[in-house]
Amino acid sequence: MDDLNLIGSLALCKHVEILFTAQFDIKLLGNTLYYLGLQVHHFPGGVILHQQAYVCKLFKHFQMDQAHALAAPMIGRSRNTEDPYQPCSEEEEIVNIQKYLTAVKAFTYLTTHTRPDITFATTILARHSQKPTARHWNGVKHLLRYL
């Protein structure tokens, strides 16, 4: 049999644990620390799920581990030509598409599990997956600095 995680009140988990111990030869491993890529921290009032280790791997992968933190997931947008998230023009150079897609995919993974606060910025960046430019890559770096 595979591993089993019990989730509920402490009293209920202890009760189920006693029932399982009476029927099966089980090995108690203690509190879950990692579950499906999520880190689990237990507190008296509940649990906190986060992906700090995954974000740290992203920093190292994109060589942003020495960058300074930012307070917002993206810069303010406007309708003028200075908008960094506008579609690329013909004269702009396209950056490494594979690297850009890897970053957008990583952000999407984070938004679906523990970071809904970066969903809007991720969708804006995903719009430019066909032809990302240096401006769009700066948006990726900005979001990494926010994380």
C-alpha cells in the first residue's frame, strides 16, 4: 500500500490511526512535510502550504537568486508606447522563446497551487508566448523579483 495522509482534527486523526493500527501493520511517519510539490508547515491552529523551495529553484534556474525583492507583481500599465506588455513590433528582437515559455509555465504552476496573487501578471506574460521580446522578458524578471 502507498502512503496515506490523514487530514482533520487531532482527535479524529488519532481515532483513525488507532483503527488502522488494529487492522494493519502500519508505520507512522509523523507530520507531512512535502506533498505533491507543496511544502506543509504544521501549527497548533492549522497548516500552511507554500512552495518556497520551488521558487528558490526558479531563482537559481533563471539566475535571479541575487536580485532584490519587489512589492508588486507587475508595473503599472498605460496605453502609451512605453507599455512593456504591449505586443512586439517588427523591429524588436525576439528573446529565447523556450526560456520564456519555461518561466510562464512555472508561474502558471504557482498560480494554480499557492500563489493566486500572480495570476493576472502571468496571463499578461502568457499572451506574448509566440514572440516574446526583451520588454516581456523584463516582465518575467519583475515577477521573479516579486516572488
